[in-house]
Amino acid sequence: MLFSQNPLVLQLAVEVLGSYLSDVLKGRSKPTVRLTFVVEQRGAKVFKKCEYEGPVDGLAQLPEVLRNLHDGNH
């Protein structure tokens, strides 16, 4: 529903999350973030799980990946 109503909300949410995690992990050498998202595919009762493990700056790519999962492109 989030994607359907306002796709920019996801981008903003990921940016806020990334900023928060950057502050929390500041000073650590090679901080790693682990996140799990569950996305419902548009027009189907299919749910897909997306797991991310990596640096905070890699979060910038997540909105596109999640959008593709939602649209059924993965």
C-alpha cells in the first residue's frame, strides 16, 4: 500500500533510517547493518522477503529493490 499511495515515502523512510543508523554506528570500524523487509507483490497475495546486510550507505539502493519486488520484477 505504501508504494501504491506515495512512492516517495519509502525513499524518505530509508533516508531517515540511514541517517539514524549512521549516527548510532558512528566511530565503529566497518559498521554493518542488517535489515529484513517483507513486501507484498502488487495485485497478488504473494509476499517476498528482502534481507540486507552491509554498510549504511548501501541503503540508498533499497527503495529501487523494494519497488521492483512490489511490482513483481524480481
